[in-house]
Amino acid sequence: MSSKHIFFLFLVSLSYIIGISNAGCGQVGMPTGGPKDSIPPRLVNASPALNSVNVKDNKITLTFNEYVDLKEAQTNVLISPLPKKQPSIDFKLKTVTVKLKDTLLPNTTYSINFGSSIVDNNEGNPYKNFTYVFSTGNQIDSFTLSGKVILAENGKYDSTLIAMLYRKTDDSAVQKNKPDYVARLSGDGSFTFVNLPAGNFNVYALKDGDGGKNYNSKKEMFAFADAPVSISANNEPVILYASAIEKENAKTTKTVFNKRLVYTLGTVGQNQDLLRPFALNFNNPLKKFEADKLILRDSNYKPVPAASWTIDSSRTKITLAAKWQEATDYRIIIDTSAIIDSANLHLTKADTIRFTTKQQSDYGNVVLRFSNLDLAKHPVLQLVKNDVIEESYPLTAMQWSSKFVTPGEYEIRILYDDNKNGKWDPGNYSKKLQPEKVITLKDKLAIKADWDNERDIKL
């Protein structure tokens, strides 16, 4: 036997020994699993069949090719026309069953949109937006109506609202009754009603806080079309602007009364803004506030004319409005008897507050040039941070500029101020008054201090 053959047999034997050793150590390689299942369930049978006509049975059975689960069916499943009684929706193994408890309406097309409620039992892959359709008449209604809901105050969208259709076109129906048809909103505010019959409908949108599916609170976000829509083969999209007459109440915290009256400056660690009032915040609500005992003086202790104090509704904040000079030292002299809280506490001693105003180089110089801006609609420029309007300026020309814009990144909004009061106003359904409309620009505006910031804006 040659040396090459001997060496080959040695290698084979060595491989065999190593294999046995690894097996004994529990290191035998296991086959890796296949790719993760991402395929949703598939409908293999429906009873009655999809798009059946002349249906009399109010029980629908859907069979899938694998075991399924049903997620949040009561909120995910939309049935049109909207039933008066809550239907029974259940699942077992590969079957989903829907039982309508209302008497079926004659010559009516029903659609059941399951949203993302039907998922496979293993990986939870949803059978998205599956819609089961049948008719109690001899045809399937096929008209559609699409549209979009825009939040009037900021020009954005809220997909938690619902769009609603009412056959009854009297104004009170949306406040007393549930709608005939309901559609979800997508992330861009759009909606589509399908399988509609011909006829006239009132169109609304609602943020349904209490689940009643009717407009019953001034705090609910609500939108309405000015006139009924006639459903036909070629409907124009409906644009709705939603607003709430009243804001949701902020959560209140229990007031803790302090045994000592103290104040803090509204601009701690910063120079006084040239465009804003000076502010003092108190730890207790004030009972007495005598403005003439708080005196504003310049660096030479001369009183500054035309300065006025005001107190807010909580009576914990007072502000001083003045025509500030840039890069100037000021002093506020506070007498001990000027301020007394509701427990008759006052400041322990007279005080002098010293501060300095900003200068022009602390601000950005901004120039905005507009095109397609309708000046007849009384536009107002709003500079917004974290949904708070920091600056607001009426626009009277196609170009706007300011040398005193506080540095930072802003969202740009254009308010069309119909009543010219300088602020956004909500709609009022009882008065058939649409809300004022706001456009939010896609790109934000970054302002740098002591810098020329220019932008061309096409609306």
C-alpha cells in the first residue's frame, strides 16, 4: 500500500473519531428553521358565497386554509349599513362566524369589513381589510364615495376619526341617531365608502369619544359637508374640515398652598425678550395686586413710562408689557405691600429685580416670499413649536420679513382668518359655520441667530 493511500485512510478515520466525539459532547449540529411565516390566512369558502344576492339568512360562515384568531372584533369590524343591535362575531379553529341580530333590510347591499381582526393562529399575520359583501335584493350596489378629513386647526390628519353617512338629511339626525354607513380613515385622512346605493346622503366625520356614533358633545372633533351628496357613478371627493367647539379639559392637579409667598422669574437664566412681556410667577394665588407699587426703572433709576402690569386668570402670574430697548439694563422695585396672597401672606421684604434685554444680534432675520397666497382670505403666518404658536403675524403682501425672530426650528402654518380676529376659530354645526382653515407646510423653518434666513414658499 502506498504512502498516499495510508494517509487518506488516516484522514477518514480521524474524521470518524471527531464525529463520534462531538456527538458524545452534545454538539451535533441541528438543522436551522425555515423562514418565518409571513403569509396571512386565505379564505377558501364562504356561506353564503361572496357577493351573493337574494340572501335571507343572517348568519355568515367564513372558512380559511389555517387556524385563525380574531383580534378586537367589536372595534375592528365595520358593518354597513350599521346594525342597531351588536352582532355576534366568533371564531373556532379555521372558521369565523358572524350572526346579524337585526332583521335584514330588503333590497340592501351589506358589507362587512374585518379590518385587521382576522389573523393566523401562529404568527398573527393579519388578513388585512377583507370585506365580505352580500345583498338581500337581486343586485350588488356598486357606488362609491371617497373623501378626506382634515383637522382645520393645523391642516393635519387624525386616523382615529370616522366618516359617516346618513340617509336622513335633516340636521338633527347626526345628533340623535346612528349613521347608516361608517368608514375608517387612513393615515392621510382619506376614506372610501363602497357598495353604496343611489340616493342623497349627509356626510360627516366624528372623533367618537363615547362610542355612540353620533355627535353629542361640543368637545368631540366633528366635521360636516355643507350640503347633502347625491350618490352616483361619478362623485367628486368630499373634503371635510374637523374641529371641536370646546377643548378637552386639561387634567387638574390639587393646589398645594405654601406657607411662604415667593416668586420666580419667567426668564430664568435668559435675557429679557424684546418682543414679550416680563413675567413673575408666584407659588400661591394672589388676593391683592397693586400694580402702582411695582415700578419699572431704567439703569439710572428713572421710571419707564407706558409700562403696564396684568394678572392671569389663575392669579399666579403677573406680566409687564413695555417697549423694551435692546441691550438695556432695567430694574423693577417691588414694595412689600404690593402683593398679598389668599392667606394674607406677603413678600418678607422689598425687593429689586435686575435684568437686561436682548439685542438684535440675538435674533434671526427672516424673509419669506410667498406665491399662490390668497390675500383676500386674510392669511396669518403662524410659527409653531411643539404645537404651540410662538409667533403670529397677519400677512398683507406676498413677502414678509422680520429682524426679530427667536432662533429655533419652527413649523410654518398659514391661517385663513375669515373674521380677521388674528386667531383660529372652530366651526359651529348649529350655526352651519365651517371652521377657519389652516395649512401646515411640509418643510420646517430653522432660524439661526444673527443670520439672514430666507425662504420661497409656494402654496
